[in-house]
Amino acid sequence: MMKSAKLLHSVLLAMALFTFAPFIGSAALVLSVSPAQAQVAEGTEVSAIGFDGNSRFNDNQLSAMVDVAARRVYTQAGIANDIQTIQSAYTQAGYSNVTVTSSTEPTTDGRVRVFFQVNEGDRAGIAAINFTGNNSISSMVLKGVVTTKETHIFSWLFRDDLYSEDRLAVDRERVRLYYANRGFPDARVLSSVAEFDATRNAYFINFTVDEGQRYDFGNIAIETSISGLDADALRGGISTGSGSRYSLSDLSESTSELALRATNQGYPFAEVRPRIDRDINSNTFNVTYLVDEGPRVYVERINITGNTKTRDYVIRREFDFAEGDPFNRALVTKGRADIESLGFFSSVQVTSAPGSSPDRVILNVAVVERSTGDYGVGAGYSTRDGIFGEISLTERNFLGRGQYLRIALGRSENGETYDFSFTEPRFMGLRISAGVDAYRRVTVEGSTFSYGTETTGAQLRFGLPVAQDLTLTTRLGLEQVTFTDDEAPAAPAYIGGTRDRLTVGYTLTYDTLDDQQRPTEGMILSFSQDYTTLTADFLKTEVRARVYYPIWEEMGVVGSLRGQAGTITDIGGSGIHPTDTFQLGPNLVRGYRFGGMGARAAGTGDALGVLSYAGLSAEIDFPLPFLPENWGLRGAVWGDVGWIDGIPAGGYETADGIGNPLKSSVGGSLIWESPLGPLRGDFAHVIEPDTFDRTQVFQLTLSTLF
């Protein structure tokens, strides 16, 4: 009987192992139980948890992952689950060869200590990302579209070469949408396969694409069933122009914009849907936007979750409606986009649910906050300031109120800078931004001029939207400049004492760029005027514009044209002081030093500046071949031409005037999308400069739109 019982027990144990082997196999590979642990009884209290061999995750991060840290009760099944959790976290971080084991150590009070030993191994990378079937768009461009990146020399810093199935699924959709926005409505990603090479500890990822046919937009029309709606007034919101390339995003944006314009006409329940007729023979899509009255539904409640730091009202105010107002899908879509553009959240999800009655709806806004504060110590080099360093504190969501705060201290070979800036984006609850800036600039004598300056100032500014894509910024500032001159040669007679300036001005900005960081299409135009009084009396006027357009979209080649002009009008009739003029250089024509063109003072050679200028630049920006796109390196070739005129009056003796008012140069640039912004090095060749012009072959700057 005893033998039969043992035989039955063995059979049942074998059947159990056979049944549950698929579920415990993965844990069995990484779980080892020490002899001491095998003697621990189930339910024994755990006194402490320890980790060893971990560097990717610290002890606090691992403690948050394991359940034994919370329940403080030992079970073998729980330990096995904790081991699997740790291993999964490492796998998601790119450590495919990680192993985790556990052991226990009894304590004198009858409890146990649990230890997890982690053998991380080497982090697996991405050896190569390949595309097949992409006949119209290059693999280099598509590599820039996907979030998965090939391993490169900076991967240890950016950690952008991690493989995961979830990321691969996102990349498939990104590739599809990229095609859909560039004329390929039927494009599909047939497969995305990741193959692991154990010898290289890296993945090879292969995307197979079916592009389909390329289409353009054909006839565009608007039809409405709403009596009294002015359909012609809606046409300005259509971005799907006849003859332009098919774009899913343009189609979606046009639909939303038409609904918004109908709402502005007093029809908040208007719904817009595009009717698309495909013409296979001409490869065009004819689009008719149907504007109809939708169901009369109202917003009952707006629930916001996930915002542990950001105040609720900061999120609510981005919606152009409140609880009790009509429910409008276009306004919801716009509100979500506005919340995302704040930069406070890594994820924004807006969903709707039925309300307390059929004509009521509840909006649920779920956000995931991201870090908005930067505490930095930086150093660098520029051709103007030499070696420089900066300590800064920046908070883009100060106290969770959506306010911007920055404090910075800087020092260079030319002097010191102290900056404070604060911005309230919704002054008095209105769509008006208000801010204050305070600064102090100290430039040493002989760095750029034969004299030094100490400038202290502050300004108030207000910004408000005027119309779509058009904003107005006003400012009022007070500044005092004190001149210093302790070394030979002596500064010119017009330098000395202090100069006080009270300035009031405004800037109108029209912006239709598709991307503020790296635009490929659109225009930015600004017009500004500043009136300065006290120890001066003049009006300074400037206009700047830059247009971007894709030259070879499939290869990521972008062209741009930049124009600018400015003039100073002497209102008081006492002349313009040289320190109030335009000090031009690479900001007009690259290849010239700061203040490197225009008249110069006798004896010291200090730049006197000019009273008027105009300039035109053309540039072609392109990706560098054979370099991974995620390095953020691009190249550019360009040509600049400028015109200058006017020497400040007032009896200033000049050693050099303006010989040739036309200045020009050609060159090439290397651009790096650095964490601080687009950093670019310009190599320039100046064409026929005046003998007294000051030029430079290389310039290192942070790139700007203008």
C-alpha cells in the first residue's frame, strides 16, 4: 500500500510538472534557490531586502518593482514573480542576457533577509535598421522617422537604441503616417522583424513597405445643409489645395479648421466630414467637405487625472469651452493639441463617456507629467565670446501654474552676464502673456571695443494673439549704460559717463512654420519698431522674413530664403550715438565679425555701426550621407548678400568710411541638433571686402530662425 501511494504521488508530480512547465520555464532559467532558502517556511516574515550587481537600476528603483518589499511575507511563488519582474525591466532597458537569482539569510528573531543577485550582462543594441520596398522615400529619411535608432557613439548617453515590441509597433504606424502625409494613402508596412545576433549582442531590424500609388488633391468643394452658414467664409481654412500632394494630416487639419470657423459663425454643433472620390486615371482625390448640423450635446463635466504637480486650471484653460457649453469635437481636438504644446506632459489622452442624460457627455483628460525643470552648468566656445560658461535654473511650469522662470549667471572672456526672466502665459486669466526681464551685462575693455560697458536694465512685455498665426508683442524697458576706459588707447570723445535709455516698442509676428525646431515648410515674418528717449531720441524699425520649402522631400533636403532690413530715424535732430546704431556682422552677412562692417572711429578703430541695412540669404539644408540620422548632424550650403548705409552724425572723426556698401559671402555649415538647440559652425568666404572690414573664416553659434 505504501509503495502504491508513493507511485501515485510520483505520477501526480510528473503530471503537474508537465502541465505547468510552459509557465515556469522562463523563471526556472533565472531562479536558483540556495539550501538556506529551501528551508524557509512559507509565510515567514521578511525583515530586509537587498540587491547586488545592479547598476542600470538603483536599489530604490528595484525595491519599487518587487512585491516582497511591500507585503514583507516570504513565498516562493512571490519571489519567482519578483525575479521575473526585475528581468522584464532589464529586458525593456535593452539587457537581453540578464539573469536574476535570489537567496535568503535567517535572522536571530526568526525572520529572513532576501537578497537578489543581478547579473546584468551587456546591453543589447541595434546593429542595423533596413527598409525594403521603399522606392520613393530613402531609407535614411525613414530612419529619421522611426523612434528606434541604430547604435552609435552617443547611444550610452541617449539610450535611443533599445529594442522593444511596443516601440516597433509605434514605428510601423509612424512610417505609415509619414507616407500618408506625403502622397501615399495606401502605403502599408507589411512586416517589421527583429533578429537577434547573439555574437554581436545586437538586433537587426527589417521593415518591409508597400508604398502604393502616389496621389494629389483634385477638385476641392464645400457643401452645407446649415441655413445661414457662409460657406465661402470657410474656404480660408482649407489646406488641401487643388494640385497639391495628398496629405492625411492636411485633410484632418482642414476638417478641424472648417468646424472651428463654423463655430465662430455661431454654429457650435456643426460637424464637418470629408467626402473623398478617388480618380485612379489621374491619381487624384477630389474632396468635398460636408458641413452639417450635428447632435445637440453639451459638456456635463471635465475630469482631469494624472496631474500631481500641474494645477487643474492650467489644463482646463486650454479648452475653448467650459462645463455646460456645447460639445464640439473640433474644439476638443484643438484643446488636446494645445495641452500637448505646453510641454508639461509626455502623454495627453482625451476620451468621452456618456453623461447623466442622452444630451450630456463627460470628458476625461488623462495626462502623464514630465520633468519641466532644468538645473544646468554649461560651458562652450564661440568665435565672438571665446570660452564661456553658464550656471542656470529654468522651470517651465513654476509651482504647477504654467509659469516660466529662468535665472542664469554667465561668464566669458569678454565679460559677465546676469539674467532673470519670468513669464505668466495667461495674465489675469486672459489669452495675454505678461513677463518681466532683468539683466546686467559687463563687457571688458578691449574685447570688442576700446572701452568697456556696464549695462543694467529691465523690461515689461505683453503678448497677445491678433489673428490666426499672427501675434503682437509690446514692451517697455529702461536701461542704463556706464562706460569704462582704463587702458590705452584712450576711447573716443563720445564715450564717457552714462547713457539712460527708455524704450517702448512692439513686434508683429506672422508664423506658419510646420516645426519650430527644424522647419521644412512655411514662413515666419516679423515687423518691429522701438522708440528710444531720455539721452537719445530716435525710432528704430526692422523687418525680417524667412521662407522654408522642401526641395527634395524624399531625401530631407530643405531650402530657405531669408530677407531683412532696418533703418534708424533721428527724431530729435541731435544725431544718432554710435552705441545706438546697427552693429552688423554675421547677423547680416556670414564671414564678417561682429561689428566687422561699416565706418570706424579714428585712433581706436571702434565700429561706429550703420543707420540702414538690407540683406538677402539663400540656404540649402541637407542630411549628411553615411551618418546615422539620430546623430543630429546636417549640412548646409548658402550665400549671403547685404547692403549698408549711413554713418552716425555728430562730428565723430572716422578713420574709415563705407567704401563698398555691398557685402557678400558664400560658404557651408555643419549643424548639430544639440540638447541646447541647433548648434552650427559656419565656414565662410567673403567676396571683395573693404580693406578695413574685419572678417573671419569660421563662426560657431546657436542657430536661430532669422
